Amino acid sequence: MRHLIDILELSVEELDSLIATAMDIINNPEKYAHKCDGKKLATLFFEPSTRTRLSFEAAMYELGGNVLTMADAGSSSAAKGESVADTAKMISCYADIIAMRHPKEGAPLVAANNASIPVINAGDGGHHHPTQTLADLLTIYREKGGFNDLTIGLCGDLKFGRTVHSLISAMSRYKNIKFVLISPDELRVPDYVINKIVDSGHKFVQLQSLEEAMPQIDILYMTRVQRERFFNEEEYLRLKDSYILDIDKLKTAKSDLVIMHPLPRVNEISVAVDNDSRACYFTQALNGKYMRMALILKLLGIE
């Protein structure tokens, strides 16, 4: 039995295999319509979510399976003080696989250590979000044809952005990657993530100006400043509009730039950008469903 807590638990070869499965699902959806007949996915979301929870549920339904969902921790036994470990043991009696989001770093790992079924980390605090990274990788693959020789700009909340941390970890395993890290000083990438870049031998630069970075990047990964990660409302309000991508800022960008965002966006990407052919963030959300379908099949051991 395998779980997925951190994207690095998947080898490059396994990532390639998941992408190949996702591409086959896209091209031949009828082949997969009954792969999970009789199987149940439990979505345990102790934190608000739209795309991740619904894409997991859509993925399971499109594989022919069923879903047990807990979308409000306040209406669950967690509100009575039930531990994550006990919740995992209990859900293992009812479902075949768990997707869990939790505001506390490490909670899905605790669940995995106590469940008797596979557990997928659907986001834990500011730590990891491996299935968003799977969506990101499929998007890059479909737009760029591969993962080597790319300059990736990551912009916004790079301190608390778990999607940023997971994507950097994944892309650090490919060849000739340069990371352009764009953020205010207060929201810079944590040192442990920087160490991963250094240890992998890749180049990186830290900037405060999105305009300065724009001409050199192949992929722009925008993120929102996350209100829920701040203890100080005044600090959030000061930083929340640090970067807003609009049409003017794209004038110096490459014609084949790929604009990504894990969503939800607040105002960090102007709606006018949605009509630009380089905007890929809604396709990115769709790609997440395909990769979650491939991952469910893998962890359930279904060919």
C-alpha cells in the first residue's frame, strides 16, 4: 500500500507514467469509465476548497467509483475533538482511498500512518500540495512538451505557498532549470526550499520586480497572498496587492509564455488576461482532474 504525502515520493519515472496515463484518459475516456466500479473515495477537507475537492470527486465519478465527502470540519467529529489518527482509522472502515486537506502541516502524514487504505495529501497548511503539482506538471508537459531547459518565474506568496514549494521540489529533478523567485522580502521562499534548489545544482535569482523578470521566463506561476496564513490582518492588507499581472506587464513577455495559477485568484491576475492565448490557469484546473484520475488508479493498484 502506498500513500502520497510529498511529491518527492514519486520518482521521475512514476511521474512520466502518471502523465502517460493522464494523456490516455484525455484521448480515450471510455476506457476508464468503469475502472473504479465498486470503489469509494473519501474526501476529508478540514479547510475550504473548491477545485481540489471537486476535481477529486469528479475524478472518482469519471472512473466509475463513488464518493464519501466531508467538506466542513465543523460538522464532523473533529469539532468534538476527534484526532486525525482516529478519523483515519474510522474512515478506513468505509472507503478504499482518502484525499485529505488540513490546515496543520503533517496532518495527512499522521492519517497515512494510521489508515489501512491509501491517503493522498490534498494540501497541508503551508507545507505540501502534491496533486496540485501533478496538475502543474501535466500543464507544463502539454504546453512545452517536456520539463528540461526551462526558466520558471514564481510570483507572489512564496513563503506560505505550498503549491510553490511542491513545484520547485518536482522541477528541481529535471535538467537545466532556472528559478526566478519574485516576491516581497516578507514572503520569500523558505530556506529549506532554497536548499533544495542549491542541492540540485540549478540556478535561481530572487527579485522584487515582476517587470524585470518578465522577458526571461518561459513559465509564469502566479500565486495569491493567502489571508488565511497571516496572523496579522494589517500585514496581510499591506502585502496583498504586491503583484497584479495585467496586459501591460505582458508586453515584454515571450510569445509562448505559459501563465499558470493554482487558483483561486483574487485580483493578482486581471480578468483581461483570461483572453490572452498564453493564459493556461483554467486548463491547469482541468488537468488536475486527469492527473488525480491517474493517481487514484495507481494507488488502488488498478491497471
